[in-house]
Amino acid sequence: MRLPQFEYFMPATLDEACSMLAQRQAEASPLAGGTDLLVKMKQRRLVPRYVVNLKGIAGMDYIRYDESDGLRVGALATIQSLKNSVVVKRHCNILATAAGVESSVQIRNVATLGGNIANASPAADAPLALIVLGASVVLARSEGQREVLLEEFFTGPGKTVLQPGEIIREVHVPPLPPRTGGAYLKHAVRRTDIAIVSCAVVLTLADDLCKDIKIGLGSVAPTAFRPRKAEGLLRGKKITGELTDGAAQAAMEESRPIDDIRGYAEYRAKTVLEITRQGIMQALQDARLGGV
């Protein structure tokens, strides 16, 4: 299928890109890796009159870590660079794990983290890992910038809080406490297929108690989300098999799966039960072994 006609711009700076998008409002779309945008354009699901290519903006593909500030990733960093990054593996390993199962290596070499987030798929892997890591996105615009927690960024399938003229500039992950472990699990027909169900867990121990826990579920609601009731059953307690089973049951009850070409809602719900249980126990084991 051919692309529709559009006017093409390639700004040299972030300010210039924000200005171009603000002037053209809903008629313009930013382009980064293009792995989602170009497919939608060919299928005529999205037909922008103007396309603003961000790839000409220098210095937006960094991956940096600071002990006091945490991890910062530029929006143009590729998914493959996250998978390969020693810094990410050392400090936020579940993000590297999630990036490694995000589509094929050919797609990962082109797809960007910013584009992956802005696409707002409830099945996306890296954004789900980032939610449980407590990440936020820095949004740039002509008037300045603002920072939004990633779990508050998504409003529906393909929908976000991004305003016309705003661009994701970077992702910020705060440093994790000692004895924090993590797990990322994805259930799909093939490892790199779109998830039928995915689960991310970050768990912090204090002595033998669960000091804090974040659980993220993907592909079982309009957006990736945290099952708060399930988390509350574990926080402040010693995690046992029985308690984990109860939390997994609560996570299943909080999910809202639907039938689609990848799986029936009932099958997804049962998978949530098992994948959440596994995720909690794996994160617990990681935390006991030292975690990050």
C-alpha cells in the first residue's frame, strides 16, 4: 500500500519541531522511527497533512544514569539500544528484558522509545516496565516543558495527555531502593509477537517484609495499568504462596480483558492469574538475591 500525500518537514532543533507541530495542530504528526506511524498511514487509519521528522534533532538518543537522579533516556533512543545497554541492565534490568521482547530486531533497531510510548498501545512492552519502575515522561513545548508520571500519561488505546505542539523529550526513571527486585513476563504466541497478556513487577524488601510493590498488567485493559488492590494485599507483609495467590486473584478481578484476534477474554483472565503469580515470585527471588 502506498502512503498518502503529505508535506514533509525536518527540523534541526526541538524548539523548531514543537513550533511546527503547534502551528499545524491536529493536521500534523511527528515522525521518529515510523514503525507505527507509517503503517497507520498506509492503512489510512491516520492521514496527516504534515509530517514532522524528529530524527534530524541531535542529542536526543542518550542513555544516562546518575546515582542520585536515576536513569534518563532520550526519546530518540532505539528499543534495541535499551536492550543492549549495560547501564539499563545494571540499574533497570526489567526494562532491558521488556525491550528485548518488543517485536523483531529489525523493528527494534528503528523504533524509538518516545514513539513506542506515544503510540499508546496497551500491549507495548517497554512502557509497561517503565510504569512499575515509577518512570515519568518529560514533555517539551514552545512555552517550556512539563513532567507527567507515565501511568497517568495514557488515557485510552492510542490516546495520551499529549497536547498539540508537545513532544516527548525524555523518560526519567528515579533510582531504585536497595533490595529491589524485578520481573517482566510476556505471554504471546511467539516471544516477539504482540502480547496476549504481559506482567511487570518491581518489589522492595525490608527484612522479610514487602516494603513496596508495583505490579503492571498489559493487554487486559484499555491501557496498561496497576492493579492497586493486588498490590495492597502484599505491601507491608511477608509474602507467602497463599498471599501471592490472593494477590493474583485480585489482579485478575481488576483486569478488563476483551476478545480479539490474539485471545478470548476468559483465556486472558486466566492467564493474568498465572502470570501475576509468577511475576511476584520472580521479583521476590530477585530482591532476596540483592536486586539492584
